[in-house]
Amino acid sequence: MLAAGLDDPLPASGRPLRWGVIATGRIASIVVSDLALLPDAVLQAVSSRTQAGAEAFAAEFGFVSAYGDRADSGERAGVGLSGYQRLLQDPNVDVVYVATPHASHYPVALEALNAGKHVLCEKPLTLNAGQAEHLASVARDKGLFLMEAVWTRFLPSVQRAAEIVASGELGEVRWIQADLGFPAPFDPEARLWKREEGGGAVMDLGVYLLTWALTALGRPRSLTATAHLNSDGVDTTTAMTLQYPSGAQAQLLASLTTVSTQAATVAGTRGMLRCGAPLFNPRQLTITLASGEQRVEDFPAAGHGYTYQLREVTRCIQQGQRESPTLPLADTLATMSLLDEVRSQAGIRYPGD
């Protein structure tokens, strides 16, 4: 069953919401281009580390206000305010999308909630489960919407895969395999390769892999994990095996150094399902039954595919919901706990652990 609005995410679902976007990197550009497709989304404000950067982004996409870092004035003369702090002071912003590097998700999202803003935060929501639990607690106490931006969860193809598994067509699911890898050029200054920024394969790619395992089999009984760490302590490849009480297993691999299939297979006692690459945005599912019968299901996309999660956030806030029923905070906290265990076993450490 598709979540509300996922069949067609573009028509308005209620009153306009005024969005603030924190950070102006590549992912922000892509997501904002999809946000602009929603008729009930107002591009209200954007923040960047520099005023020039914020203004350039605002001009490109049509934001009303742009905020860069500057020294404050008036009673707090000489006190420096960051661009995102200035944005959070804007009374015309209803909801913020946090697109900063991983390590700053927690402090920025926390400030946004404390400023009374609803929050959509890029994945991973935080660097550990404790931080995620605190954000969830603050959001609930303040009656604000909070969601991790696991856009894959809302795609029609992934929703359909979950529907097929739940229908029993594949029989009892016994095995899942998913890999997501690409050879990323090493750059010690890039976020992906900086341990202090939460870099590495598992935190960048692991959420997508776990999405397939948790969608098909739920939370595991236990897991084992190994990783290869470079000289900076960044995991370049991490392997995970999830074990379930039924005897089912999920074998997952994330890598920053290898070409991979970037596909997922869900295998059961009566058939199997394979998603087309890339598994974080599949446009095709192939279902093969034990009888030899096979069919292919194709899925169109609206924009780059982020429109589905953006419609869900918009709809939930418009209707007064404080969590998405498709991706509740309990699911994010479960994923963060699994990632904590993976890092513990694999020896992946971040500042503050």
C-alpha cells in the first residue's frame, strides 16, 4: 500500500509551508530543485557560510531571504551569528531542511527544534543513537515534526517492494543481499573522507542498505560487522550480516573503493525480488517465482525522486502529524542503534563517542 501522496506527489495537499534550507551543497541543490515542484512549498530562506554563497543559491532557486555568517549588531554587538542561526530567527520559516555534513546534523537540528521549527534532516539523522534519541525527545516535548531524510523509503518502487513482501508472494523471506559501492577519489579535505565529519562508507551508505533489510525482515536478533579502516580511521569498506530468529539473514556491503552492483535481492521460499540499480532510487523491480514465472514492474519518477519524501513531510505538518507513519522516529532510532553496533564491532570511532 503506497503511503498517502506517493502515487502522485505533486498536487498540493494543504496550506503552503515556508521552507528554510540550511547549507548549499550538492545535495541541497538537488533536493531544492524537487521541493520547487511542490505548489504548496514556499522557498522562504536559505543559509550558507558566506552571504555571497547564500545570495547566489537564493537567486538560482528563488528564495525570499538569504543568510550568511556575520557579526550581530545592536544589544549583542560583536557576537557572531552563523547563517543558519540567522535563518532560525526568521519568523517566516515554518520548516527547515538540514543539509549540513553528518557531524553537524545533531547540533543544527537541535537548535532548529529549540527555535520552534519543524525539521527534515539529512541521513544519518545523527552520529549515534543517543543523539537521535535526544532529538526525538525534544521534538515530542515541543510538539514539532522531525524526520530523517531517508528518501528511498518513500519511493513508489520501494513501497511496492514492501507490498510484495507483505503479500506473501515470495513466501517466507530467508535471505537478503544488498551492496552499495563506488570508487570515491580520496581527498583528505572532503567530507566523505574526514572522520571528524562522520565520513566513511557505513554512515554515508549504510542507511540505504539497512532500509532494504528492515523493510523486508524487520529488526534483527543480532548482527556481525567488519570493516577496513584507512590510516585516518575512516571505514572504506564495511560488511554487515544481520541474523533473524527465523534463521533468515541479510548480507550488506558498503564501500567507497569498489564498483558494485548497487542492487538488492530479497529471496523467499516461493520466489525472489530484485531491484534495479541503484538500490537507493530503483526504477524497476524484477520478480521471479519458483515456477519460473517472471515479471518486471517499472516505476516513473517525479523530479529526482525526493518529491515523495517532501510531499510526506508537507502533508504530515499540514495535518498536524508530528511523525511520518511511513518513517516513524522509532524506525530511525532502531537504525541508529544498529549503526552504533556496527561501528562498535568494526572499530569505527568518531569524536565524542
